[in-house]
Amino acid sequence: MGDKKPPLIIIAGPTAVGKTSVSIEVAKNINGEIISADSMQIYKYMDIGTAKISKTEMNGIEHYLIDEIYPDDSFSVSDFQSKATEYIALIRDRGKLPIVVGGTGLYINSLVYDLDFTQAISNWELRSKYIEKAKQYGNQCIYEELKELDIESANRIHINDTKRIIRALEIYHETGKPMSYFYKDFRKENDKYNIIFIGLTMDRDKLYERINRRVDIMIESGLIEEVKKLLNMGYSEDLVSMQGLGYKEIIQYLKGNYSLDESIEILKRDSRRYAKRQLTWFRRDKNIEWINIHDFDNSNKLIDCVVKNIKEKL
């Protein structure tokens, strides 16, 4: 990539791998500011279940696309793409380096690749129709429809993942193209930026341990109270935000469909599955320079390695 292009640093990886703490230290080292590429942390009031970074943890580093919209606001990949592009320009105008950090693959791809999502708008009427259908007839019903329209996406999405099944159906009906079309071969690379793409990874068993522990911490920190509060504020369980990991499982517990232990186990299991899907997604991208956290015996050495890697490519 040409030297004249402005740099865009991306730090990606699965949930609970440690992207937040690494990105803060990296930002301090290279005079950067952070744009979140997390489809859940964008919502206000949803803090514990999204493992949202606190003001203290930010350590003086400016963050964007966190706490920007309300849980009942719509926010598409297209919205992310345009907002993130604005913030990249703003950060550069401030004389800083933009660092995009997150695990939502499609959000990251919207910046790394020349993808046009302008057609893939959110259709709330259609979405509500499918949510109702899933409630009435079960996930099997909408999953079978997806299999007919977009077998590739159906093979990649778990039958219990209502949110992603509906999103895939929505994209198909809105654009006339399957969601897999937008994923295929990652399309053409975005030549606006000098993209420096770092992927953080770790031993899978250790990652799963971290995910399980993180869920326990969420429960201890008041996730149940957070979900109750959101419902009391009038946010419906049918919202896309409330179908997110950590929220839908606790809603099922509050409705009496599961015991608390069952809900916690389902949340842990689904979080592990999500991490596995994230790794599969990112591993397809040959431009990512992978750094295994366990190759370093302390975090300073890890940060030094990431910073050195970035500085060499600036």
C-alpha cells in the first residue's frame, strides 16, 4: 500500500481476548484514539452485558462509537461505515492516529474492504414480522426459510441465533442478494487507507476459560439488574439490542423459562460459540497479522510487539 495514504490501525479478535486493554496501551504509545467496532457497545445503558469499557479504563484515551444510540434505535453496517469514516477523519484532523478496535467482523470489513452497504438498510417492519414468526413457530421455521434463500449463511449461523438469522433474511429481502454475497472473497480492498491489521488470539481452551469467567463477573457485577432496568425503562425484549448475547439469556431467566444456572450456562456456551465464529471469520482474512497473547510472558512485552509491528508499517 502506498506511503501517501493515511494509516488506519485495526485491532481485531474474539470476545474476551483482551482487545480493550491492549488497544489502550497501544493508543498511548502511538498517540492514537479509538473507534469501537462492537455492535453492542454502541448502545447506551447496556454496559455490563457488553463488557463496555468504563471512563476510568479509558485512561484518558478518547473513544468513539460507544454509548452513541439508544437500545431502540436502528443501526446498520452502513451507519457504522459512514460514522466510523467521519471519526477517522476527525481523529486525523486532531493530529492523532485512528485505531479501530472490535470483534464485529462485518463492521471491520466495511472499512477494510470496498463494500457498499447503502442498500442494506434496516427494515423494522420486516424485522418485527420475523421476530413474531420466530416466537409463534420457533426458530426452525425462519431458519428453514433462510436455508432456501441463502444456504451459505444458514450453514454459518446457528439455528438458535435468532438475531443473525433475521438479519440475514432482512439483507436478502432488502437487497435481493444473500448476506453471503457481501462476505464473499471480501470483495475489493479499500484503497483510501494504509491499513495495518492486527489480530489478537490465544489458546482456545484458555480463551474459553476467560469467557466463562467473564460471564461470572457480569453476573456478579449486576447483569440481572441491568436487564431488569432496561425492561422497566420500556425497552422490549424483541429489540435487536435486547436479542444480544447476555441480554436474551437473562430475559429468558426473568420470564421463568430457565433457572438462573441454566441461563448462565447457555450464555457461556453461546459466548464460546460466538468467539469460535469470530475466529473463523477473521482467519479467512490473509491481511491480518496474528499475535498470540501467550507468546509473551507479560503484557508489556505484548504491547511492545504490537507497537513495533504498527510503527514498522506507518
